[in-house]
Amino acid sequence: MAFLQIYFPRVNRDDGSFSLRLTVHAAVGFVLLFLLMASQPVSNFMMSGMEILLAVNWVLEWDMRAKMERARRQPLLWAFLVLMLVHLAWMLSSSNTGYGWGDMFRKLPLLAIPLVVLTSRPLNRRQLSVVLFGFVLSVFVATIIGRVRLATIPDLPYRDIIPFISHIRFSMNVCLALVVLGWFAVERRRRNGKLWGDWMLWVVAAVALSFVDFLLRLRSYTAFVMLFVVAVVLLAVFWKHIGRRVAAILLTFMLALVLAVVSVSALMARDYYRLAPLAKGPLEAVTANGNPYQHKEDGLIENGNYVNNYICRSELEREWAKRSSMSLDELTDNDYAVYPTLLRYLNAMGVAKDSAGVARLCDEDVRAIEKGIANPVYVHGSSLRKMYYVMFFEYECYSKLGAVKDFTMLQRFELWKNAWRVFVKHPLTGVGTGDVVDCCHRQLAADGSPLAGTKKHTHNQYLTLLVSFGLLGFSIIAFMFIYAFRRQRLMRIPAVLAFVTIVLVSFITEDTLETLAGCVFSVLFLCLMGVGEAESGKRKTEK
């Protein structure tokens, strides 16, 4: 019975009398919030369903007088309302209204969730803890499934490790789970006064380490940037509260981490660009069999060798046919032709691209090439070395050949540059809610970009807002959120500050608010945690 009173408390009417109807709706809302939070890492369909049911429960509960009173005291709700009103107002200048209305529909969670959560009775601390625990547990179960898939599915691409949502969105959920674990650890340390002797904190530390390890397996290096920025922001804002000694230790650790990253990067660059013997000597004209070599001399380097030098296609075709049933022009599993994959693989081995080079391939190398693996480092190297070598090769292709297509980070640079040009043409009011994609695509085509004809447009939420609404609309939105955060003192709550930092960093490399999952992620925890903590602080002040 005590359990029910804690997690499903009685709800009274304004006159103080008990209301069974309001109690039932409050209980249903709590359960739906739990399921909505827990569904984010595992199911877009379930997330949509829980959101709809939550809205239906909110309407059936009614009690609009109390909800309007709560809404009046919630600047954060008005900030989200202004965000959607700006989208609506800028529809007037849009020619592609179909895309505009579709965009507003996708962003309905940005209004629906704050409206439901911020005008309903806030969860008590126990309820909030259960909701957040359900989220962390859901993330943990998803990582277990991902590890099983890695162990049982050969050559599983890192993008497919998590089968439920995109790997980028999942990595953001892992970052949030780490924030929740940190919040839980701080709260438990504050209540119990123990640190090393608390077994629960050891469990939290173990789960947190498993999350960090999974991010490495997911190759979500953006997530590590997010976590580092979060640590810097929290240390800068709350250093007075954690004590000088602890702050000094954390600062020393972070500086050491930066130094380690810089040192490792320098070592990897030296290893990648150190010229091999074949690349140092004068170019030979013919192979050992007397056939002519082709040398493009474009300077494209991989593993210390020039990729497009020492090529004899006739010998490659003849010798490769002896080793594989796939022709050189046939596509591999990742939709790349065998020929360029073979060239890069031989180049990375430090041998010429001729019959002698192919003869040095072992059976494992042949199978790797047939799968589209273009560098032995991708097979035998550590995940860290593979990350750096992929990054260096993408940079080489961009700097030497101007190639950006299929290169994740370089595509973003190209799209950012393109979106900025669109914004400069419409700096004050933007192009409108519905025309942002069309205008970006036209600019890509006008500039002859390699990304012209693709579906990509900005890959940066800040640029999307600037292109859509210009400085005027962007400033209105920014002002309302800054006002709301200052008025409700949300940035004084470490967990909320950490979460907001994660979202704002994600805006740099992703159109976070352009998908349903991104909208739910960006708003749900903020409303739950911010209001829950703010209400707790207000009750303490009143006492």
C-alpha cells in the first residue's frame, strides 16, 4: 500500500476532496511517461504511440482551469509555443507549402510534449527516478542487443549495430543515460554521505563504463566530443560548488586528456603520411613482366603510398581472375567496385598494383576486398587506428581530388558552406518554413557541388533555422528560450545544463529537430527534469 501511495499518489480537487478520476489519469500519465521515455532508444513506433496516448489521457483528464494556471507559470512552454508560431508565420513566405506543413507535423512533439508535461501535475522525486531508471535500463538493454549482434553477425557495419534507431540518435541517448547516471550518483552521494562504500555507486560506475565502451564500438566519436564539452561546461559553471581540490583534479584530468588526444593524433598522422620505400624512389615505367605502369601523380596518399601510381590494369585483371570469381567491375557488398577497392588495398600493403602485388594477397585479403574493405588496417587494426585512417583518407580525397560524396564529415562541410551561401542571400527573414530544402538544393546545383541531386540540405540545425527564418526569426526563438531558462533558473540544475549542452552540440552536426525522434529527445527530458527539479526547489524555498 505504501508503494501505491508513493508512485501513484492520491489527487485531490481544488476544494481538497479526493478525486478518483484525477488520480487514475495521473497514474496513467505516469505510466505513459515511463513508456515514452523508455521507448526512445528502441522503438520509433512505440514512441509515437505513447505520445498519442499521453495526449489523449491529457485531454480526457480535462481539469483545464488548473492546467491553464500551470501554463501561465511556465515560460518554457511559451518558448516552445513561440517556436511553433514562428514556423507557422514563416509559412506565409513559403512556396513549397507541402514540405512546410510536413515539417511542422514532424515537430508537433515540440509543442505537444511541453503542453502535456508542463501543465500536468509534476512527478514526485520517486516517480521521476523511476522514469529515468526505465530510460537507462532501456539504453542498457539496447547495448546488450548491439553487442550480441556484433558477436553473431560477421562484418556487421557499425551503422547497423543498433537495429532500432539511427546510430547517431542512439549515441545521443547513451550520452543522456550517462548524464542520468551522474545525476543519480550525485543524489545518492548527497543522501547517504558515502562514496566508495556504496555498492550501488559501483554498479552505476560499471554501467557507465559499459556505455563508454559501447560508444567506442559504435564509433560515435561525436558523442565523446559532446561528453567532453559537457564536462567543460559543468566544471566552468559549478566549480565553486565542487571544491577547489576536486575542481583542480578534474581540470588536470581534462587537460591530460586533451594532451593525449593531440599526441595520439600526431602519432597517427606521422604513421599515415610517412612515405614507404615504394613512394620515395623514382617512378618505374614498366612492371617486372615488361608491361607499362600508369602513374597519375595526383598526390593522393594512403598508408604512406600514392594510391594512383604503379597501376597496371591488364596484369591486375589477369591475376585477380585466378584468385576470385568476382570481376574487377563488379560491385562489392558496400556498393563499391572491386577495382578501386583492390587498388587501395594493394597500395596500403605497400606493393605495386600489378600481378606481383595480387600474388602477395592471402585468401583473407581476397575475401576482405570482395566485401569492399579497402585497407588492411580496417581488418587488422585497432578501432582507434581505423578511425584516424578513415579520417585522413577522407581529407586526402577532399584536398587532392575535391571529393566529398560518401564521406560523412566532409559532406557536412560542403553542406554547411552551401547553406551559409543561401543564408547570406536572405539574411533578415530567411526563405520560409517550406523552402529551406529547395533553396539549398538549388544552391548545390548552381555551384556544381558533388552533392547536387542528393536529398541532403544542411546537416546543421542552427543553419536550418537561419536559412528558414533569417536573423529575425532565429533571434525571436533564441530570446524566448534564453528568457525561459533564466526565468525558471533551469541552467542552475546540473543535469539540465548537461542535457541542454548535449542537444546544442548535436545541432552543430545534425538536423536534430527535423525528425520525430530528435524532437522527442530534445524536449522530453528537459520538461521532466527541469520542471521536476524546479518544483522541488520551489517547495524547499516555500518551506
